[in-house]
Amino acid sequence: MKFQRVRLENFKCYDDADLRLAPGVTVIHGLNGSGKSSLLEGCFFALYGARAIDETLGDVVTLGADDCTVDLWFTHAGEEYHLTRRVRATGERATTAKCVLETPTGTFEGARDVRARITELLRMDSEAFVNCAYVRQGEVNKLINATASDRQDMLDDLLQLGKLETYRERASDARVGVKRVRNGKQERLEQLDEQIDEKESQDLHERLNGLETELNEVQSDIERIEDQQSTAEQTRDQAESVLDEYEEKQTELAELTEDIDSLETTITEAESEREQLKDELSERKSDRDSLRADLDEQVTETELDSADRDAVTARIDELDERGEELRSRIESQKVEAQKHSGEAESLTEQAEDLASRVETKRQSAAELESELADTRETIAERREKLSEIDDEIESVEATFEAAEIDRDGVDAHRESVATELAETRQRVTELETRLENERSSLAEAEALLEEGKCPECGQDVTGSPHVESIEDDRERIADLEADLADARETVERLEDDLEAAEELAEAADRLARLRDNRSTVVQLIEEKESGLDDDEERVDELRADADELEAEADAKREAAEAARERAAECRSTIGECNQEHQTVKESIAQLEGVLELLDGIENCENDIEQLRSRRAQLAEVNDERRERLAEKRERKQELAEAVDESRVEEARSEKERAEAYVEKAEAKLAELRERRDDLQSAIGGVRSELDELESLRERRASLAGTLDRLEQLYDEAEQLQEMYGTLRAQLRQRNVETLERMLNETFELVYQNDSYSHIELDGEYELTVYQKDGDPLEPEQLSGGERALFNLSLRCAIYRLLAEGIEGSAPMPPLILDEPTVFLDSGHVTRLLDLIEYMRDEVGVEQILVVSHDDELVGAADDLVRVEKDATTNRSRVERVEATVAELV
């Protein structure tokens, strides 16, 4: 596998980066913190998504951006792939907005499917990728610091041996499951044997033969009694037929009698209803006459000539139209009145606003005029201040005119006087010391001369050097006293000169301050004076604006008054229209009353017609009822003559005898049928038990076969479990031997001429380093640089083992080293270069990516990439350096 190109947009410290990666050794070089590692993190993130980062998804998005996109182009096993991941960070938490893997065989979408496909392609998940091919910054010692068991798990997972352990555990689980099922089946087989023995001891076939014989006898008795019962039922049915015919005739007679009575009652009720309808007809005629009288009176009150419905309707339509016109005019006038009122209010508010603005401008003019007066007074005061400053400057300058030193030489003169004063004071001190010493020596010599003998040795001092030099000493002392007096006079003079110099320095400083103050006052006066004319013009403008606004406010007030008058006229018109509209409404109400009376008269006439029709219908119906009444009376007479009482009595006697026999037969049959049902149930039970016995035998045979198969399956699962365990141990031993050989080859390259001889790797992946003298060392006992280099050797050996594989070469991702020189000194860095060249040239790793700030690694680069960070924007950028330039670097 080789990375071809990576493109980052808003990923961590990159706004926009596009880098093509070539085969061979690529060194990504730059200062610490420039963003080198983020390039490789982008590739790793593209492959595995959130599993590839220690932070949250939101942390990969550049600060201030809404989303980021990472594109990775790579080849694997000779095929080309393109992977795109985009993260959106606009909600409460960042999410993967797009994840697409384009492959030669199809496209995969979604973070889960893409991660699964990448894991399948590379035969490693994100953790295995880090443990094998990606030595991340700060994790160079990861394998050596891990425990033996953790190291074993890491390497087993990388070498796919963890799957064998998974298969072994699955086989173990399957064996235990088969055993549990086998034991359950064995218990069930024993239960079936017990049930079969119990069934066979019950003589089920003999019991079945006896029950079937008894059942045949009972069935014969039932059939005989059922034949006799059928004959008795036929006799009973014939008697019942005669009795039923008699009952039907009696029922018909009763129904006819009831119908005759009902018809007579209905005819009487109908005649009574006709009389009531006659009375109602008279009432409705009276109501109609009353309504006609009211109509004539109502028509007289209207403008109509007669109570014509069409004329009334037409007049109502005219009045409705006039009412609508009046309502429209009222609404129109209301709108006009509201418009004029609003206009008046608006104009009044505008006038008040203008008046307020007038007051404001006049007040501003007055305030500005007051400020002008204050400004003029301030200018006068500052001119007086300027005159005082000028006088003071003249006075100070006069000081320098009297002095022999100009203002620029004051500081140098003061320093010169101070230096001379210090030197003279030093000379006074030296003269005072010498004078004191000389006086002490003279006093000592005079004391010896007065004694005549030396107090220590007792010899005569006459002619001794001390005594003979007394006169010379007295002369030196006199000279020293004269020199000291001159020096002291000089000190006093220089102190006066220094005081005068200090005063001149103070005068110079004061003169500088005065000139600064004068410049400031002049500037302030000029600033104040420069705005006077503008302020005066502004006062005139404000007053002129106030006059114009006041005139405009008066015009607005007049316009508002005119609008109020127009609104009053509209309200007057509305009142007139309302009065006329009320009159129209009253006229419409009168006309609607005429229509209601017309409707009432029409309803009365309709009711009268309906009542007349109803009375006629009742008369016709009663005539029909009288005809049916005559027919029913004739049928009643015919039925009374057709009844034979003697035949009826004979039929009753035959029915009673037949019913008695049938009742006895039913009781006997019920007894026999119950016995038959019991026998059938018993036979069914015996047959069911026989079927159950046969079923138990079949189930036992099937269960016995299942047990045989489970025994075989248990043995196979046990053999499979042992096979996976043995295979894993054999493969691990082969991998350990191969890895140990490769590690020692790499170790020999890195540690040649050192004090270490070889490395041992046992079956539990415990590592031991042996010194030249044969003493073993734990890897943790190596120095920091040696331990880091040892780990790099181990990681490279693991990479080589996976690349070469057990059965042949396997496609591997690029070998990535992120800041591998962190713990290495210059000598160890040289060995790291040898290791990189060995992996490229001898092992044949097609692509090695090295991230480092170390300049020594640049020489090993086939391809050099520079990474720089802008200190202003805090954004990184990448630049590929040509091979010739890289060699020069």
C-alpha cells in the first residue's frame, strides 16, 4: 500500500493543503509545533475516522470553520482507491457528514462500512495499524513498556493469531454446548424407555378386543329400539296433524273475531276524525278572513295601491338599494372624517415637533453663543499666560547670557565639574592620610630624640636616621599642609562651581519645559481661535433655521385646523344619512309585514285544501273497511260449520299413547347411547395409548440416532478445539523464531561494534538483551536513546515480519515514523538513518514517511516536504522541495 496524495481543508492547523507523496523515503521537515504530525494524522483519520484520533470529531475542525474535509488517494495491491471524509461542526456536536470510499470494484458509503472495508483491505484495524506501521509521536517506547501479555496480544492480533484463539474458544463453547445437549438427550432416552415399559405392561390389545365386542351388542339394541320409536313417532305426528288443523281453524276464528272488532272500532274512529277535520276547516277559514282584514289595514299604511306581492318585493328591493347607497355613503364619510381627523392630528404633532425643534435650535444657539463668550475669555486668559511664559523664558535666557556656557553645554559642564570635584576630594583624602602618617612619624621621632635612647633596644638615638630626618619630615609636613589647604580651597571652589552648574542645568530643564508649555498654549489658542468664525456662523444658522421651522409650524397648525373643519362636515353628512337610513329601514319593515300577511293567507288556503282532501280520503278508506268487514263475517260463519269434535278427541288419545312410548324409548336409548359413548371413549383411549406406544418407540429410535450423532459431534468439537490451540502454538512459535531472527538482523545493524551481542524472544514474547560478556539485560535497563532505538528496531522487525508473511509477501501500509529522534542523540540519529536505509534498500519497503524537526534526517530523504506555520494566522502550509535542493540542504 502507498499513499499517493492527501488534501486537507480546515483540518486542525491547515486551511488548505494538498500534498503528493512519492515512493521511497519522504521526510516531512519543520520546526516543532509547525503542524508536521497533523499531515499524517489527516491520512490516519481518512482511513479510520473517529477511531484514529484521541480527541473528539469537533477538535479536527479548524477553529472558526463550520466543517473540514480530508481526501486520501492511495494504491493497494496494484489497485487505486480514493477516500473522502467530511466533518460538520455546526450543531451541538460534530458529526460525519460524508464518508465515501471509491474502489475498483464499487463504492462504499458511511463511516461504519468504509471502516470495515479498510480493515478488510489492510487486514488490520486502527489499533493494529498503530502497533505495526505508524510509530506516533511519544509512542516510540510503547512496545517495550508494555507487559508481556499486552505485547503478546498486540503481536498475536497483528499476525492474525487472535482469530485462532477466537476459533478455539468457539470450538470449546460448541463442545460444551454439545455435551449439555447430549446429556439432556440421554436423560430423555431413559425417560422414554420407562414410558414404553409401562405401556407394554397394560395388555392394550386384549382390552381393545373386549371393548369392541361389547360396543357391537349395544349398537344392535340401539338400532332395534330406534325402529320402534320411529313407528310411535309417525303415529304421534299423524294425531298432531289432526290436532294442528283443529287448532289452526280455532286460531283463524279468533283472529277473524279480533279483526272484525278492530275494523268496527277503526271505522268509528275515522268518522270521529272526519268530524274533527270539519271543525279545523272552519277555524282555518276564520283565520284566513282575519289575515285578509289585517292585510288591508297594513297596505293602507304603506305607499302601495294594493297588496300585490311583486309590487311589494319590487318596493323592498328599491328601499334595500337606497339603504345600501346610504350605508356606502356613511362608510365613505366615516373614512373621510377619520382621514381628516388623522391628518389634523398628524399636522398638529408635526407642528408641535417643529416647535420643539425651534426651541432646541434657539437653545443651542444661545448655548453656543455662551460658549463663544467663554472661548473668547479663555483665549484672553491664555494670551496672558503666554505673555507670562515669554517673560519667564526671557528671564531664564538672561541667566545663560550672563554665564560663559550655552544651554546645550550645560550637562557636559556639570559632568566635568562633578568629575573634577570627585578627583579633588579624593586628593584631599589622600593628602589628609599622608599628612596624618607624616605627623605620626614626626611625633615618634621627636619622642625618641627627647628620650635620648631607644625604649626597645636602649641604644643612643643621636645620629640615627629617624632623628636626623626630623627637619626633613617637618618640611614635608609643611608642604603637605600647604598642598592640603590648596586642595580644600579647590574643593570649595568646585563645590560652588557644581552648585552653579546644577542651577544652570535646572534652568536649562526649566527653559525646555517653558518652551514646551508655550508651544502647547499657542496651539490651544490657535485651536480655539480657528473655531470662532465657524461657531458664529453656526449661531446665525441655528437662529435662521429656528425662524424657518417656526413658520413651517404655523403653516402646519393652519392646515390641521382646516382638516378638523373638513372632518366636522363629514360627521354632519353622516348624521343626515343615518336619519334617512332609519326611515328606509322602517319602510322595509312595513313591507316585510305585508309579505308575512300574504304568506299567512296563502298558508291558510293551503291548510284548508289539505283538510278537505283529508276528509275525502277518510270517507273512501272507511268504505273499503266496511267491505272487508262483510267478507270477514262470512268467513267466520264458514269455519264454525266445518269443525268435527269426535275426530279431534280420537286424535288426542293416539297422541298420548305414542308420546308415552317415545318417552320410554328415549330414556332407554339415552342409557344405551351413554354406554356406547363410554365404550367408544374407552376404545379411543386404548387406541390412543397404542398410538402413543408406537410414537414412543419411534421417538426412542430417533433419539438414539441423535445421541450417536451428538457423541460423534462432541468428539469432533474436542478435536477441533485441540487443533486450534496446537495450530496457534505452532504458528506463534514460528512467528517468534522468525521475529527473533529479523529482530537480531536489525539489532546487529543498529548496535554493531557496541557492547550487546544478541536478543532473545521467548514464546510469551518476553524480550532479553544480552551483553558481549553474556550477561542478560531487561530492555528497560537500556539508556533512553538505546531504548528508543531498540524499540524502533523491534517495530521495524514486526513490520518486516508482517510484510513478508508466513506464506509469502503481503501488501502493507507505508512505514510511518513520527518524530523518532525525540530521545536520540547525534550518534543514535546516525544509526536511525542506517535503519531507514536498511528498511528501504534491504527489506524493500516501498514507502517510508518520516516526520522530524531534526536536520540530520534530511539527508536520508528521497523526497523532502517543508512545513511552516504563519505566526500571524497560526495556520500551516506545506511545500515539496526538489531532490537537488534536498541534497544541498
